[in-house]
Amino acid sequence: MECRHCASPLEKPGDFCLVCREENTEAVVLEAARDRVTLTMLAAEDDRDRTEPVLGETTITTTPEDGENEPIELRNFAGLVGDEIRRKRPEEVYAGGERTVIRAVREDVHHKFYRVDADDPVGEVRKRRGTRALDVVETPPVEKIGGSHSTLIGGRTGMQAIQTVAGHPHVKKVIPGPIDAGGNGSQSGLRAKVTRADDGGNVRMLLRDGSSVQENRIVTTARDREMGERIRADLNDVLAEDEFR
């Protein structure tokens, strides 16, 4: 494949061009299993010079280990996947499949991650990218948290859950609400869930810790319920991957 900007040869399809310093891949889709990950590279949606948006595929495999060797094997596997992502330098990464593998890859790279669950993940991502057009908020997560209620249930763990949600690029602000201590007791520890979007695309996050419940308002960049529901799904997936659900 040649660079779509300067026509210099690329070692692999979709690689970042080291000659003109331009990206060729805008998004990477990961289909993850415990023993293999397939990466599909997608061109920019507005690349009018290219009729085929899929630039290529790469599959990376591993032999899963058991016992004390598993963490090292999984980390090495995620590192290989991360190396492939880094050489593309995409704007976004979409991932579906085995959560353990996805979590390990997320820890290895620092790109925007979005969860996708579909029989045809590449087709679903292409459809999602074509209609999303949401603004990205670059504000650090801690600066997105505000409001008149400063106390969070769950202490440090509750703050970690809030910052996990605040770190999403389509979240503008997280506004903690009052704490209701009249719920049913639970021994499962702190749990977090993002509820259905309203007509303006904003959502609410429920924190539960024992008998205490706190409802926190999340202001997003979505402009309607449909786009808000996509953000809600992303947020719940991230919370699940970080074991808050």
C-alpha cells in the first residue's frame, strides 16, 4: 500500500507515514478472542479519493497460558496488539469480544476506546462513524466534575467510577446528586450503572454502595436520545470492564 498523502510505500496497510508524517488509518476495529485478535483498519469517512474504506486486516495470535504464567502471556499478547495500533496512530479504536483481552490492550495504549457488540463489527462501526459526528471534549476528567454536592458514596472507589465516566470524550460534565441512604442493603460493594438517555442525549449514573444510592447527572455532547443511547452503552461497557458493574 502507498501513503494516500505522498504515495510513499508503507510496510503494512494503514501504517502512519514516516515520510510525510500523516496518518492513513482513522479508526481500528478489534475483534478479540482469548487466543487471537483481528485488527481492521478503516480510512477516514471523508476520504473521497478512496472507494474502499477498509484498508486491510491483521491477525495476532497467542497460546493462552494457565496459572502464574497467564498474566505475563496476556500482557505480552496485549503488547503485540498495542504495537499494531501504535504503528497506525488512529483517531479511535473500537473493540468487541473478550473483555479480558480488551482490558489488557486498553492498559497498553492510550487511544480513545469504544465498545462495539455486533455480528458484523466493522459494518456496525462504519454505520456508527457515519452518523455520530459528536463533539469531543478534551477537558481532563477531574475538571468535568462539579455541582453543589461534593460528597460521593464509596469514597475513593466512588471517585474512580465517576472519573471513569468523566474520561469519556463525549462527556461534558458530571454533576453529583444528593445521597439517599434509604435503599436496601447490599454486600456486593460499590456498583455503577448509566441509565437510559433523555430526549436531549444526557444520561444519569447511579452509584450504589450498601444501602446508599446516589444519582449523578451526566451532560454529554449528544443532541438527541439515539446518540445519547450510544454514549450510555459505551459508558456501561467501560464501567463493566473496570469491574464497577
